[in-house]
Amino acid sequence: MKNTFPKNIPVDHAAQIFVSISSPKETTMSRIALTLKNTIDQEKLEIALKNVIEVFPFFQVYLKKQFYNYVFEKTDNIPSVEEDTRWTNRYINFNKNNFPFRVKSFDKTIALEMSHIISDGFGTLSFLLSITSEYLRLCNYEVDDSLFVKKIDTETISEEWECAFRSTFPLKGPKIKLTPAAYVPTGKMIPVEKYYSTRIIMDLESLRLKARNMNVTLNVYLSAIYAFAIQNLFIEDIANGKADKNLPIRLQIPVNMRKYYPTKNLRNFSYLYSPAFTITGGSYTFTELVKKISYSIRHERHSKYVEHQISRNLRTEKNILFKVAPRFIKQFIFRIFYHLFARSQYSGVITNMGDIKLPDNLAAQIESFDIIPCNSPVPGRNTALFSYKGKLEMNIGSSCNDLRLENEIINIMKSLEIDNSVVYKRDT
């Protein structure tokens, strides 16, 4: 017996910012695509989506305005599969009865583009793989159970759609000071209807060995490469009078909180590590940055710094003045706060989806994945890391017309003797 899904549910804690900033320039849309062994039967894929949406009712919604807040309103309408396009992660106007996601397909590819107003990478991957598994079942392939897959006879429980932040974290905690603005690499924006990407494909085991030899995680090792590249751009911009040498370099590294607080939630449940450093006393070597980022992440994890940030934000929601303020005032405040503080806080964003491990009979049908994080005019490039079938990919989504950062990362990998192949999606 499936639980009754409420007609309206409030946007979750993390989504309030994303609702406020969603625009053609900052779409909030991330994308996970997979390529199957065989060409897709579009009619069966449509049936699979119709079947699976029944066990993901929290995605079968439209965003609606109320006087005090936004809510997601359940609809009986069924999403359809769209033809995939060259330019991805594009804007959806949520005020016009559009679903907060797109399911797209072409040839052997199934793609899901999902807005962060409704879910994070884990929820996106779960929905995509559930659709894919149901499609394969309709094609007479049997797929074993998986952490990511909800089958059409699965019970839907309220934990999946309720705000996991509000149910997990207390309001109490120390005050957290706002951090200063960070260095952001310069770059000219491309037209909003486009979104470039650079896929750097590497061997997973050889990267793991390099990280292990430095006594750090793979995430730290690759984040250090990213930070080292940004430092090199910073030094160049300082020399050209384009940057203030006193600014810090700060990474935004989203972390899946399900790792530490197990939950069945499929909405947003990620937060941020924010390792930072300055070069006023001199630049860092790569080895020094590896150690610095490793220490910073360990400190944020064990000091509960991330949890304290979440508690601080939750306290804001409980403020009586905030609660009684009309929605349009709250959204104006969120938008101003984001543009004045959050947007300027980070030099680069790097999200690690980890090693995607699937049941053998599902993996046998899925040749590869392609993950592109949502776009942002500042810092202009967002990056996803993931691995599958022994290959590790760093996929850099870019709203900039240059390859400064991408080329610097590739040059650093060459100096570290990291073999890679590169696939560009840009204007031809």
C-alpha cells in the first residue's frame, strides 16, 4: 500500500535559494545521461516513464506561489520524453506549469535534466536509473535490485519527499560568520542558450594509486589539482592587474549528507565543504595544496562545521519576522543575499558523484554515463567527478568562452603523468 501523497508540499530547506535565482543565466538544471548498448525504443521509454512516475510522486509536481511561500503542487499530468538536444541544462520556466525536470532521449542515450529546486545528484541518479530499469524490463531484460533503483511495485514513504535537513538537524549551534569574497577566474560569458563542456577521461585505478601514495582520498587529490589550476590563473591575473592578491581561493565541494546521516530521502540532502587558502605569503606547491585541502576537509567534517552551517540556516526559517514575511519579500532577500555573498564566495565548484556501482545485469546494458553540473555565471564553470567501469571522468560545464581553466588542469595532469583523453562540446 502506497502512502497518500499530499496535494501540496513546501519547498525544502535547500531549494529556497534555487527557486530565487532560477533564470536563463542560472538555470539550476543539472544533467545525468547514460548510453545503452542498443538503440532506444521511444514508445517503451514513454511507458517506462509513465510507470515509474507513480513511485516518484514528489517529482510529479508543479511549482506554485502562495502568499507566504512556494509549494510543490501534485498534478495528475504525466511528463513526456523529449528529443535530446546539443545544448543541455537549459532553463525551465517553473511558473508555467512545467515539471522541474526533463527526460530526454536520442539514439542510445537517456538523459535526465533535474532542477536543484526539487532534488540533488543522488535523487536525479535514482530517478534516471529507475526509468532505465523499467524500460529494460519492458524490453524483457531482468534487472536486480539496487540502491539507486525504485521498482514500480515499491512502496512510497513520506521520508522520501520530506525535508531531510529539517528532520535531521537541530536548530541550536554556534554562530557562523560570513566568509569574505574569493578570487573568481575571469571569463567572458557565452549566450545563455548554450552550455559548453569538457570531459577529461582517466583510468580510475591509476588515480587511486596516486592518491593513496599521498595518503589522501581521491576526492582530495582531484580537488587539489583543481585548486592548483585556479592558483595558477590567480597568479596570472594578479600579474595582469585583473585580481586582488589579498583575496582567498575557496573551493565549493558539495557532499552527500546521506554518507553520514542515512535516509531514504530523494530530495535535496547535500551541503558544502569549503577549503580555502591565500597566497599573500607565497604560492603553494601541488603537494602542499594536497595536504592543505585534506586537513581542511577533515577539520570541517570532525568539527561539525557543515552541520553548524545547516543549523544556522534552519534558525533563519524559524525567525518570526521571516515566517510572517510575504513570499515576494523572502525571495527578494534570498536573491540579494545570494548575489552579494554566496555567488562571490567560491573560486570553483567540484562535485564528486563517486563510483557508480550497479548490478551486473544492469551494468551490462549501460555502456557509459555523462554527468554535467548546473551552470553558473559566477564562477562560470562547475565541475562533476564520477567513475564507472574503471573510468574516472572530470566533466567541466562552462558558461565561459575560453578554456583557461580547462587547459591549465590538463597541463597539470600531464606534469603529474596522468594519462587522459578529452572530449570537448563547444561551437564548431
